[in-house]
Amino acid sequence: MSRGYNRVAVLRLISGSGPIARVEIAERLGLSPATVTAVTRQLLDHGLVRVADRSPSKGGRPRMLLELVGGAATAFGVKIAPDHLVGVRVDLDAEVLEQFEQPLDVTAADAVERIGAVLETWIGPPSSGSRLLGLGLGVPGVIDADRGLVSAPMIGWEQLPLAQLLQDRLGVPVLVDNDVNTLAVSERLYGRGRNVEDFLTVTIGRGIGLGIIAGGDIYRGFGGGAGEFGHVTVREDGPLCSCGKHGCLEALVADPALVAEAQRRKLLAHGDGIDRLRGLADSGDVSAREIYGQAAAILGRSVAGLVNVLSPQLVLISGEGTQAWRHMAEDFERSLRSHLFPPLRGVAVEVDPWDDAKWAVGAATLVLRPTFTPLADDTDEDNSVNAWVRAESRVREVSA
């Protein structure tokens, strides 16, 4: 392995399992004690890890236990929704140091200018404190990573060079990805998927999203379009979807579809929204609960198709739609299990309580991820802690 790969592996293990002794690091990663000593000395020199404690060893001398210094660097993350922004500043442990929420119509013609103004005020000028790694953005759309372009029909963006526009204005590295992908990566690095190599994050609410973690990393597919689960056709004669097709999963299960069905049944008046429908279901209204139950059955059957193809260890259900999960759980489970290939019927399903800020943390992990994920080529450029350590180490080598 390269030095960079070893450094990433050691740093990730300390982050996830610290305080931890060097001998255990060597055993768990299959590295030589000399390699671990060299890597951890470098991390100590750069202030990324510190001695947390000393524990007794069989040889008599106390063993040094190492832990991550979360405050050694920070990152910003922002979730861009159709009508608001949610942002956080986090440390290397993804602990939220501060957060904000700003109403904003991102479908407006000057949306990028307004987003830039909000972020410029929030991020402020560079400080002399912790190293700022950059800004991550989670957007509800398809991201062409090679060209840095965003296509998000939900908010009217087409081939928008969002990252470059904001990077030029803010003067900090800006990374952008599909918002569900960022949520899935966050779960992989810091959440329920921390010890799971293959899992799915399915989001429900204004839209239907999918993040695929395969072999421990996000799967984006060719051109970054993987995960458009909401636009799988489930009913040929179904209602028109925002994408222009008929019968998409999103056109049957997302919140706008549920509201439209409730209005068709005269259960909701014009102008009523999903909160009103959920309130009716909470109060015991049979028709409202039936709408949720039917949607849950369709969702369960569709998720079963994903599981049958991808065979994940875990399925996470997230998004604002989970606020009504009590009305969906039974029908979802019944439909899911009955449509699964028998050997896969034991797949675990967990529901994540709705937290808008968690999506912003997910966006921040775009910036944090290179610190804990080996690059395919250690010579690749990135804006992570690893790039910082590499650069400073080269300076020290030249100075010496």
C-alpha cells in the first residue's frame, strides 16, 4: 500500500475506534508496527491525533492510546431544498459546531446569486483557527462530476456549473453531489452504515431518492445518474410525473402525489398540504390512512426490486416523509417481504427519524470523505486533510 493509503486507513480506524493503541492498529490493519509508528507520528506532528490516555500492557510499560482531534479541521455543508437552505459547520468527527436555516426560493432566476450572498455572509472571511477544508452542497438532482454540472428538474436547473460559480465567489473549495448520495455517505462514515459495506438509503418526501453504497463507497453510475429510483415506471397508465413520464414511483408515492390523491377524494381542499393529510391520519381518518397504506405498498414492492437486484445488507428509510411512517410501516413491510426473493427476505430495514440538518451534515461529508477514504491514485489532487498533510510533509522534507 502507498503511504497515503496507510495514512487514510490509520486515521479512519482511530476516528472510528479510538482511543486505540498502535499495536491494535497494526493488528487490525495488517500493517507492520514500524509503519504504524511512522504514520501515527506524522499524524501527531500535524495535530490530527493526540494521546488520549495510557493503558497497562502485558509487557509492563503503559501503552499509548490515540484519538482523533476533531477540531483540527472543519467543513461546511449545505442542503439545497426548493424553498430553503440548511447549513452546518462540522469538525472532523462530523460534530455540528453551528448551523443555520434560511428561507429562499431556489427556483428564482437569480437563485445562485442569492445562495452565494447567504453563504458569503455565513462562512465569512478565512480565520486563523482550524483549517477549513471546504464547502459541500447537497442538491436534489443529477450531478455530472466530470464537468461539474447540476441538472435538477425539481428546482428548474439544467446543466448549471454551480460548484464553480460558488467557488469563484467564496474563495473556498466547493464540492457538489446529489443530496441523497451525501446522506448515504454520511451514514457510511458516521452513522448506521459505519460497519456495513453494502446498503441502500431510500428517501421519501417531496421526491423519492436512492443512495447506493456498494463495497463501502457510493455508487454513482455512468454520468452520475445512478439513484433516480423515483423515476422508475411502476404503472404504465399512472399520473404524469414532473420528469415528463407517466406512472413513475415518485408520481405515486411522493408527498405531492399523496396530496393530489387526497384532493381527488375531496379529503383535502385546494391549498391544503401534506401536513394536513398527516394530521388527518394521526387523528384516525380512515381515508387518509388508506392513502398512506397504498403508497407504502407500492414503495415496498419497488424497494423489494432493488433488494432482489443489489442484495444489500441493510436498507435505511429517511426523508421528511418518515414523519408519517407509523401509517406506512405495516403495509410497507408486508409488501416488501412478499416480493423479495426468498433467500433475501431477512434484509434489515431501519427508519431514520427526520432531521433536516442531517442532510446538511451529509453535504459536509463530501469534503470530509477524502480524509477517511483512500483515493484511487495517491497522486490525485484533493482538498482533504490528506492533501494538507502531503503538502506540509513535502515542505518539511525540502527544508530538511
